[in-house]
Amino acid sequence: MGRETDMKTLENKRIVLAVCGSIAAVETIKLAHELRRRGAEVIPVITEAACGIIHPDALTYACATPAITKITGMVEHVLYCGEGGKADLLLIAPSTANTISKIACGIDDTIVTTFATTAIGRGMPIVLAPAMHESMYRHPIVKKNLESLPSLGIEVVPPRIEEEKAKIAGIEEICLYAEKALTKQTLAGKKVLITSGSCREEVDSVRVMTTRSSGKMGREAALEAFRRGADVTVVSNTEQHGKVPCVKNISIVSAEDMAEAVLGQPTPDYYLSAAAISDFAPVRSAEKIHSGKPVSINLQPLPKLITQMSGKGAKIIGFKIGEDAVDAGRRLLAEEDVILVAANYPETMGAKSGEYILLQEGSETPVSGEKDVIARKIWDAVL
């Protein structure tokens, strides 16, 4: 079968990017480029205040579509956000305290609030990314108005609190919230716990034993679960693999750390075991092992975390890697609570893509491609 490349997560989607008068408006050029890279058509809308920060021509260039700076006889707000409108999503980024409060109170006196009023009345997806000074963000009325937005169908992207500012969220986070708003929420209300990446077991005071796992599969599985509405927790070595955006991250180092973190969490609805959890731990040398002569390392087997999670009520998605991965996966599938096993081969570990066989009761489905594609197919199969 042919290998699929990475997903165009916003393909065939039309997004109205509404820009308000925050200094964070300078980030919208990069944001527009990233939305388009993910497949979206982007329609820029910019307030008069924002025009003092970023020229409309810059957005026109970034979006390859003329920026809308005022409502004309073409009734642009209705054309895109009215009943039967052409847009799939209204993304307000950045949004000032002024615009947030006006939207919350139904005030409509700028081009962006006009688009928002129309979109709210239509009931179309809306995502809003605040950006302002921290003191403004903490204003009780602004805070109350922000908290009221979800009742209007508006998803708020949490800002980054840095340097006494509520800075606009990162471009990746904003894009993920846009993707979530346009994805069927098949995991809404579900808790998903994912173990990801490699563990490190100490051999002596300076050496460790590990695998070449990159954490890519666990990361993509977590992002896809987030898009589908899940409450996601990822347990991984964040120092080595980095944090996964938009989800809760728990940092660990060793297999023992990972087991303690996972078993210490409330039982999730789904547990996806994508980590290359250490099967063995070396008996640690009390001091640094000297070089220049042969050394024997005693390896002690470790408990299987997936076995420890069985019987707790979570639906388990497992992975098996090796030349005998399919046979091992079939045996794992027979274990209690394991509903799917993704069998793959050693060359997949650490790579951006790979070939897998998804094993479920009564079916074995070969899939291949970039790991974001594999993650989507795993959740499709599970759900």
C-alpha cells in the first residue's frame, strides 16, 4: 500500500482570521502562514486599531486574499459568518480586553465585533486568543467576560503569562485549537492517559541505558486526542522529548518514575502505551565504571506497566515492536482490557514514519505513513 504523508489538518477549511489592536498583531503573519501550511484558506479581517500596528497589505500578502478593513455593500460579515456563510471558523487572534468585553456584552462597533456577532448568531465555531497586559487580564470584569465566552460557543486559547503580560499563545497552540474546533469531538468528556518516548536507567554515576525512541508517536496520538476533545495527560521525559502543547505533561526519567506517575493518576477512559518503557534495569554500579576493560552489566527484569494497568477499567491501546511484533501483539490483545495493538518494526523507532499493523479482535489492518497519520488511524479504529 502507498505511504501517506503528514496530514493537512485544515484542508478544505476556510478560516476568517480577525485581528485586533494588540501589539501581538505582528504575530499574525506567521499565524496566517501556518494555517495555510496546514491546508486552510485564510480570510483576513483587521480593525482600524490593528491597522496602526500592522499594515493590511502584510496580511493580504500572508493570506493571498485582500484584507477586509471595513464592512461594505458586500456585507462581508454575512458572506462569511452569516447563515450559510462561506467560512468554517472565526479565529480572533489576537483579541484585546476591549474586544473580549464587547463580544461578551453583545456590543458591536468594530469590524471584528460585527463578524463575532454574526458568527455567534449563526452558531459557527469561534476560537479567541487573548493578548494584553497581565493587570488587564486579571481585571475582574474582563475575567468574568472571558469566562462567559464558552457559553456563547467561543473556545478561548489560554495566553502565556510572561513578563507581566498575558501574551498571545504560541502559533502551534492556536492552530491546534482551530483544528479542535473543526474536528468531530468523538473523545469529548473522555480522559486519555498516554505514556510516550524513552526511559533512562542509570548504569553508573554518568552512564544510562535507553532506547532510540523519539516520543513522536505518543506526541501525535496526544495531539489527535486533543483535537477530538479529550482531556489528555502525557507522561514522558520532557527534558529529552519536550512538552506536548495543549495537554497536561508529567515529566519522568526512569521506568519506575513512569509507573509511579501512571499508577498515581485517576483511572482514565483510555490508556495508550506508546512509550518504549524499559524492560530491564541495570544493577547500578556504586561508582563510575572504569574504561579499558570488558564489563558485565546485570540486567533485572521490570514489571510490565501495561499489565499493571489491566483490570483497572481503562481501555488499553498497546504497541509491540520487533521482528515478531505481530505474534507478540496477538498475545497482548488477548490480555484483559487491551482493545488494540499497533505492531511495528525496529526501523520505525525514532523515525518520522513507519509501517504498522493495527490488531483488533477479528481484524488486522496494515497502515503506513507519517506518525500523525498513524495516530489518526489508531483513534479511528478505536472509536
